[in-house]
Amino acid sequence: MNKAITVIKGDGIGPEITAQAVRALEKIAAKFGHEFTFGYALMGGCALDEYGVPLPEETIDMCRESDAVLLGAVGGPKWDYGPGHLRPEAGLLGIRGALGLFANIRPVKLFPALKKSCPLKDAAQKIDMIIVRELTSGAYFGDRRTYTDEEGYKTAYDTMKYNDYEIRRIARVAFDLARKRGKGLISVDKANVLDSSRLWREIVKDVRAMDYLDVELSDMLVDNAAMQLIRNPAQFDVIVTENLFGDILSDEASMLTGSLGMLPSASLGSSGLGLYEPIHGSAPDIAGTDTANPTAAILSAAMMLRFSLEMEREADEIETAVTRVLNRGYRTADIICKSELSSCEVVGCEKMGRLIADEIK
Ligand code: IPM
Ligand code: MG
């Protein structure tokens, strides 16, 4: 199959990790007889430098014309001073919005080889869940303002606003996933305090009543969910939550897998076009040192094969390659733990990527 993939390397470690994801995809293309055409587009700080805006129109157009988008990460101290709309992150929110990518799927799975890197004492319990994060509404996209009020106080607000349609469509994505996995859905909100959460809870229940009575549903308050993720992560299978809560809980949950550097994600909309990115940021402090973990980016490429390109076997192949490399004892710096220093080998970003690509034969 011929597929056009737009690659947005971004800033910081973005270029290093996406290079390794592209490398894995190239091996997949060779092995399975596909042709992937990679087109490169700018977004984030590098786009600010080049075009003066974090998300050039060209980038949006190129994404729209491709079969899938692979993204590294954006942001860095160099661009931290501009107004909100001229920050690299505005590019990321802009592309999510422009492509209508309302459903962010974040699988949190502990590779057996990394049990020792999980900070919980009893990591033997199974950690295998999916966080479904609403991605194009809530506080990230609501009305906001920074101003000086009548009494002279500097003031700022962000509005966490949801309508029933936005809740309904993300709930359906989560119910569909939960139905496939067969272990129920946990909807996370703050309905004891927030109006937007009370609506969230009502609509999620309504969606279930209409079409998903076979899927078990429970509600959990976000503060409790944050605690339960540490107390007993095995109780979670599919979680659905709004944008900001999903951002926070997914970083928390990622640590259960050993490192933020292990978690891929897929952002999907109703058009079928998907954007695939690691959940971690651009880590400017280690950019260019060849120490980043490319695994999340490589696993994001696997999600791309599965969700956007209908290449299930190819996706499995990448995931198996990652499993094998970890089983053989190779670790990037973020996933090595002290007790494994003598039995494991610490490798850099490039070598980790090469080892994984070499497993695709
Ligand atoms: C994420 C990131 C982004 C977010 C940042 C970089 C804007 O943290 O994808 O989780 O908050 O959505
Ligand atoms: Mg985040």
C-alpha cells in the first residue's frame, strides 16, 4: 500500500525520537511491501522561528492531505515568553482543533521486562489500561482572559466548558473501546463541584442507556482517581475523562509503566485522519544528547499503523520488536533502575531505535 505520512518533528527531543519512529516505519514498509512517503512540516518553536507563528497554514494543509500525521513534541524555554497564542503549545492545540481530533487514546501498559522500573512495590499486579482523553474542548479551548480588574488586581480566568455533543461523541469512543475489551468503563469527573462535570456525568450515563447497556459503567471523582491509580491500578481498564483531567492523569499513569518515555498516543476525529504522538514533551534539557527514549514515538507509529492505515500485523510487529529489545535488557536512561545496572545495558536514543528497527526483519 502507498501511504503519505506527514511528520512534524517539533522541538527539543522531537527530531531525535521521530527519526527513530520513521526508521521503524521504513523497516515495516520494506518487510511488508508498502510505500510510505514522508513529508516534513513545521510546528511549535521551530515554526515560530521560521514563520513567526506556531502553526503555519502549510502545515495544516499538508496534514489534511496525508493519510496520517506523526508528531514529536513541541516547546522549549526559548519560546516561553511570548503571549499565549505565540507559544509552541498553541501550535499543538491549534492542530488538534483544526483537524477535529477530539479523542485522545493513551494506552498505559507495563511491559513485563520493566516491572522493576515501576515505582509501585507490588508491580506484579497487571497494569494495562487505556485513558480516553477529550482533546478539543474544556479549559484548553474555553474562553480565557488576563486583565486588571476594577480594583487593580491582575486577574486571569480559563473556562471549562462542555456541551452535550462534545461529551456524547467522546463517550461513544470510550464505550466502543470498553465493549471490545470487556472490562467496563470508568468515567472520571469532578461532579461534586463542577457544573461541567455534572453535565459530563449525566450525558455519559445517557449514552450508556441509549446504546451501551452491556458495558459496565462507574463514575469516579478525579481526586479519588488520582489516588486509586497508585493504590490499585489494576482496577482500571478504560477511563474516559475531560481534557485537563486526562492530561494530568495520563502523566501520572505513565509512571506506572516506568517512564513517561514509554507512552504513545493517538488523536482521532470523525474524519478518519489521525495524529500520533508520544505523551511526553520536548524535554529541552536533554535535547541533542542522544539520551531520550524513542519508545513512545515508535509505539505511536505502531498505533498509526493500527488506527489510520489498517495495518494490524505491521503494528503488532513493531510492538513485538519493542518487547524483544526490552527483554534482551536494553534500556534508555529513563527506564533503567539501580538494581538492573549489572544485568541491563543503557543505550542512547539512536541505538535504542536501531535495536528496535533491527528486530523487524
Ligand atoms: C500532552 C501535553 C500537551 C497538553 C501540552 C504540551 C500542551 O502535555 O499532550 O499531554 O497539555 O495537552
Ligand atoms: Mg500532558
